[in-house]
Amino acid sequence: MIDKRVASIAEAMAGVPDGATVLVGGFGAVGHPYALIEGLIEHGARELTIVTNNAGWAADSGLPKLMGLGRVRKIICSFPRGSSVFDELYRAGKIELEITPQGTLAERIRAAGAGIPAFFTATAAGTRLAAGKEVREINGRSYVLEQALHGDVALVEAWRADRWGNLIYRGTGRNFNPIMAMAAELTIVQTQEMVALGDLDPEAIVTPGIFVNRVVPVPYGDPPPARAA
């Protein structure tokens, strides 16, 4: 097994390219990889497509800060409102938006991790969100074809991890994180606790280390890295 630990957030972000599709875990503030987002800001990648549940809140941190710096070309999410930064950029035509119903977003990501290229869902059938997509009638009901949603990079927050990259999540911090970890070419994890091999109950491991590339410990409450100059 390969040791997945890295010494710093800067090392964790190494090689993230311009134009990448980045899956960002979390549901609201819960399970959100704030430190990794700060690391992505300092890394400097541009023209990013961000896939996340919601577009954030405070303008001076997290995804709104990344968007405000002009680094995000497009966001794919369920709830874009909440951040005045996004609203201003969208109204000015400076960022693209792809609205995806929350359950459909989760299933598109899960499908990517499971090797399923597309699936039919009744969600959004007959609405503007189905425009331009294949619609098929099955057993008398309309279904919309949705494509799997792959990431070049996934930013994930876990509760506990070992050096092989096995992950456990705490409570609702589990949310989008496990499926995003499976759906990206490069999965980067911030974990609240780094434990020794054998300390994780095998029955409690949610994300096996085979899906994880890099792990950096970020204890809960640690301040994020300083903003890049």
C-alpha cells in the first residue's frame, strides 16, 4: 500500500491544472473542505468548473472567495443563492451556472464513481431543466436522461483517516464527500484526525483508500492558510 499522507496543503494541491472540474464536498458548512479551498486559492488554478451542493455564503472565505478572485468559469450546483458574490458575477455574465436538482446531482456523481455513464430520472421532466435532454416515456411516465458527472479533482473533508487513505466521516459530514471521493481522478482529503494503521474499525470505513490520492491533517478549528498576496 502507498502512504497517502502529504506534509502540507500546498503539497496536496500540487498539479491541479487550470480548467479542472473540481468536486467540492459538504452540505452547507457541514463536511466542507474549507482548508483545501483556501489551498486551491493559493495554488492559483484558473478557469475552474466547480461542482458542489451550494455556492457558499461569506464573500471573504471558501467558494465565494474563489469566485470573487475570478478563478471559476462555471458552477454546477443545486443552490447557487446565498452568496452575493455569485449573484453579482452571474448577473454580470462572468460565471456560468448549471442548476441540477439535489438528488440528481448526487446520483450523477455516484454514477461516475460506479462506472455508469448515464441514467434516467423523473426529476425535472416537463420543466425547463429538461430542455435539450433526451426524454423517454417508461411505463407511462416521462424520464430525463442525465449524464454521469466526473471530476478531475475532488476536495473532501473526513473525520478520521489512516496513511493508506481509508476514511471515516462523522454524522452528516458524510453527505456528498464519499461519492465525490469515488468520482474524481485525483482525490484530496483534509481529515480532522490522522490515526495509525489498524485504529480504524474496518466495518466503519466508508471510503476505502483505493479512491484516495492525498491526505493532509487539518484538526477541527485550525485557521485556514493566509490569503495569497
